[in-house]
Amino acid sequence: MNSIENSKLLELEAHLRMRIRGQDHVLPRIISLLKRGQLGLTKLNRPRGSFLFLGPTGVGKTETTIAFTDFLFGEGKLFRFDMSEYQTQESLGVLLGAKLGERGTLAMAYDRSRCGTLLFDEIEKAHSRILDIFLQILDAARVTMANGETLDLSGFYIVFTTNIGGADLLNLQHSTFATMERHVLARAQQAMRPELFARITEKLVFNRLSYDHQLEIAQLLLNGEVDFLREKGYELHPDKTVLPFVVQRGFHPKLGARPMRDTVEKLIGDAVATDLLTNGASGGTLALSETANCLRIISPNQKLVTGVGGHIAFGLSNSNAPMSLLSPPTALGTKE
């Protein structure tokens, strides 16, 4: 690596801490392995590094993989394989190619890049023949395709994710994280083939996301959506009513940040679509419409009627009190 790449590597920790919330305990071990991999301190006949990310859905396992891959290699170097599509023996042909001259999905990823990250989601769903292939990859960073071609995967990081023990992690709310971590790792070791579990370099348990962490994630998602729209020439300025409304709608104690992402995209997307179709405008202030119980965009020339706590009432009723950020909303389907 040259001095520029070394300097970039020194910025890896700050980048991941900015992108990933609520998982500070796993970042040092991830960063340590990534640095060794990037500096060529791993054996030549092995992948740059291998990870098993465990935990409930929506806690950042895939997001972490995306974050470090984009940072180290640039966009387009993450190749994702959903193991729910590889549950039968026939799916081995999909991965490696079913017959002579046919390219499997693994070879197609290899054709696009000789380095990056191979992400195998929900490894517990993969057929046993697929697991045999993983043993080859972890042992020698090589795999032979159906057409006889051998792929050298030593330029890749290998990431497996699993939800094994994730439900237990959500239920053990009054235990210390160390206790929950031991329990989840024990469950995974029992469920997975011992020879595969032993070959993975780092096995990391992601914690459930607290309300405060989801609040931080909501702000990041909101900022990202604003940046996305700005690139399209649509200037949006969220006011102080937007974040509490988004969090109230998107918070879910069991599904993590995934519903929050969907909520941000839907609420802002609906507001922008309505503004473009109705006013043909190119931006304005994004605010909560109390009466419509949704987000609306106020153009610079539009007259505002301010309700309780500064909420935008659009000239209609403003009897609702502002939402608080100090306590989490009641999850959908649960009792207060």
C-alpha cells in the first residue's frame, strides 16, 4: 500500500463510527482485521479476512459490511448472496455453474472484480453442499467452478450473517451484554458445522438497538435523504417537527432500523411527490402537518400558520401537542 492508502486506512475507524450506531463494541475487532487484511498481513492462500456477524434483524450487520467495503474499495465491490436462494442441492449449480461453459453467480461476481467483499446472508439457510464450498474458500481462498475454472478469492473479505440466537438476544433484556453474547455464540456453535464455525476469523454479536440509537439512525437517514434529493436538484430543509414524527412512525424495538429506513423514504417521498405534482416546486421547508398527520413541503412563498410547539398547521386545527424525543413511542401492536 502507498502512503495515501495508509492515510485512508487511518480514517477507517472514524468512518465506521460515523456510519454505524449502537455497535461500538464490535468495531475495534472489525477494524483490526480490516487493517491486517489491507496491509497484507494475512496469509496469501487465505481470504483477506472472514467475519460471522450475529444478531437480530435490522441492527447493522449488512450496513457495517456495506460501510467498510465502500470505504476500502469504492462502490460496486460488495457482492451479496442471499442464502435463502441456496437451500437445495440444485442451488449448487446456481453458485458454481450447472454445466460446462455456464457461469455461476460466484464467477459472475469474480468477473466484475478481483477484490472486495463477498457477503453471504443468513448462512443458516444454505444447503450443506454450499457449506462445503465455504470450507474451501476459507481454507485456501480458492473454489473450482463447474467448467473447471479455479477462482482466486484471496483479494476478498468473506462475511457471513445469521439470525441464530437473535430472538434470544431480544428476550434477554435484563441480562448483561456479555451474558447475551456468550449465549448467542453458544447457540451458533451448536447450530453450525463445527469445522465451518472454527475457520471464521471473527465472530461478532451485534446488540439490539436502543431507542436513542434509533433516534441517531433516523437523523442519519433523514440527512441522507436530503442529500439524495439535493443531487436531483430538489432542495429540502426539514424543520424541528420532522425528526420526532419520523421516529414515532418508524421506531420498532424488535425489527431494528429497517422500518426506520422505510419510514423515512416513504414519508419524505410522499411529501416531495405531492409538492411536485401539485405545485411543480423545487423544494422548501419540510414540516409536519398536524391535521393531515403527514409531512408537507412549504414553499418559500407560502404563508405559514404555526401551531403548538411550532408545528405547521396549514391554517387548520393545531390542537395536537408536539411529540417528545425524551421517551420512545409505543411500538405498533404493543400496549402502553
